[in-house]
Amino acid sequence: MTSGRKTAGVSAHDRARISKAKEDLHPLRESGAKLLRVQSQPIAIYKRMIAGFNANDLSIVREVVSEDIVYTLPGRSELAGTTRGIEPHLAMLRRARELSGGTLRLEPEALAVDGDYLFVWGTISAARGPHRLLAKHCVVYRFANERIVEGRTVPTDLYLFDEFWNSARLQEG
């Protein structure tokens, strides 16, 4: 006799994966008349990191990022490329802060977790002299052992993104 759930055609392995995915996403749960949203570990780690980043506290970034992080920033600006390791990654973040006069901010609007991956949709803003950057932005992180081991920035407008960082570099000259 079955438990009443349709499981035909779904392997035990797939059922376990589906169950884990549901746990990772932590849907809204009813608590009396209130709805309580429980955050997954990657979301909590990310929110802590981005709060530190936006407050110009890179020590929090260092705490949650793996020593062996691989991070890719697309484009043709001086920030573009792939950093390997915590020190080059932090150097790139410090340079972005420097180029923006400390105005760089990332404001998350939507977060989604799927397995080891966290997807962040939000707004990036920065200023440098007369140049302004205000655009939608996506960042993808991969987690392992509760640390960020890989990341990729995905600007929605790469031309605008490059233009801003290149204009910031040109203003220094």
C-alpha cells in the first residue's frame, strides 16, 4: 500500500533531491495569522556580506569568502577579468571602491537559492565626478562548506557598465 502520494516514475534519489530543494528554498510557512520567512544559509551569509560591503567593511567579505575564490567580472574595463584567490578578489573590490570614490553600492531586490548556487538580482549604483552608474545587476555565487567559492557578475547592460568603469579610470589621468 502507498502513502497516497503519487511516486510512480520518480526515483527515491529524485524525491530526496526535491525534498532538499524545498528545504533550501524555505518557502513561506504559516505561523498563526502571520507568515514567517525562514532564510537559507547562503542567503543569510550573502546578506551579511553585502551589508559589510555596502558599509565599506571588507573584513566581512574576507570572513565569508573562500581563500580559493574564483570571481569573474566581464567586460573590458580595468576591473574586468577573473580573480583567483582571496587577496586578488579583495584588491579588485578595493579598486572598485577607489574608482567610485567609495560610492559603490549593491542593493539586492530578489534572492534565489538552488542547491549550491545563490542568484542575486538588484541595483548597482556608483558615482565618479559627473559619471553615474545606476543599473539592474545580477550576481551568481556558488557555495561550498558555507563559504562563497565562486562568483560571477552579470551586468544587464555591459556597455554601460564598462563605460562607467572606463570613465572612472580616465578621470584619474
